[in-house]
Amino acid sequence: MRLQDKVIIITGSGSGIGKSTAILFAQEGGKVIVNDLAAENGQATVDEIKRAGGEATFIKADVTKAAEVEQMVAQTLGTYGQIDVVFNNAGISGVGAVHDTSEELWDRVVNVNLKGVFLTNKYVVPHMMERKQGSIINMSSCIAEIGLLRRAVYSATKGAVLSLTKSMQVDYAPYNIRVNALLPGTVLTPFVEDYLRKSYDDQEAAMNSLKTRQLSGDLLRPEDVAKAALFLASDESRFMMGSPLYIDGGVVFGKNA
């Protein structure tokens, strides 16, 4: 029970990585705030946790809107009186090189992937500063370290999240707040499956191409990333500060012959 009695907010936890993390964190004794824009998905995550004997609450909030994020944090504090861990997981992708990325797409991806991280941290950090403890996990990506075809805005946001993580750690280390980033490779989530269906005529060939980017020869599963997030959330990682944790199957530091 590595998260016994810790109160945790996980944004974007109605599906994919967020859902797997919420379930795992609850199994480890955490009291989980499941956040998502899709109420049906978020409540389904909560229901699954409760059926297994865990504790969870769903709060619908758009992480790009300050008032909704502030209300989510206030509601969490009103219910539990504390916030120990925040996992800024909510994110969306965007496909295109700079010249064919619309301003609308750019703004939408930046708002969710970067502003959403900023706002959630903005309203949680003062509470953590007061208590002089806390663990913040920001979702970056291995794409923050490499170039990838037609991922201009997505890579820009994930690189920014990594830089933000390091800067935050300097600011909040005196308050015993740890700030770290997860850098996963391609994860087989419903989002990725939907992307493959919509973007490629030969989905099997596209999937095989994705797998060859990773030395592991396979894609990550949401639970793989959830286990890494658990390490960062727990006291086991107490000396990890401002660190990027790679869980990418060997994308960044490996190369197939």
C-alpha cells in the first residue's frame, strides 16, 4: 500500500493511461480524484475502483479553464482536506508539420497539453507549499527529446512540459515538493487505436512501423506507464527531483541496426 491515505488528483483519467493509473493508485491505498471532460468515462473509472474496494471521486473539469480547475482543487480540499499527489496526465495529440498546422489546432493542443498543466499546478501548489510536502508528476513524452515526423505542436508542448518541470523543481524544492516528468514512448491506448483507424488504410502495417521505433519491439500498455507514475508518486522516489523518467522501450537512447 505505497499510497496509503494519500489524496491524488489525476487529470484525464477517464480512459487510457489516466484510467490505468487511477485504478493502480487506488489499489495502493490512494484516495483518487478522477478528472475528465467525459463524465461517462470518468464515472466508469470511479465505479470500477469502488467495485474493487478502493476510494475514488469523479470531478468533471476542463483543465484549460482556470475557474473549473480552481473549483476542482477546492472541492478536493473540501472533501479530503489535503492533496498529496497530482498527476497532470490530460493531453491531446496534433498531427502536422509547422506549415500545415492550423492556428486552431496549435492553440487547442497548447491549451490542453501546456496550459492545462500550468493551471492545475497553479492551484494545487499553494496548498502543497503550506503543508511543505507533495509530489507532482507532469506528463511529457519521449518526443521532447527526439524529432518525429509531423508532430510539430505536440512535440513543442511536451518539450515545454519537460522544461517547466525542471523550473518548477527549483522553485518548490525548499517546500519539500517534488516535481518530475514521465516520458513515455508510444502507448497502445484507445486514442492511438482510433488514430490508426482514421489515418492509415493499412492499420497493421502502421502498427508494425510504430513497434519498430522501439527497441522493445512492442508498444507500451497504459499499465506500464501507470507503474512508473506509481514510483514517482510514492515515497520510494523521494530523491527524484526535476527528473525525466523515460519509459519508452528504448526510443530515445537506442537504435536498431
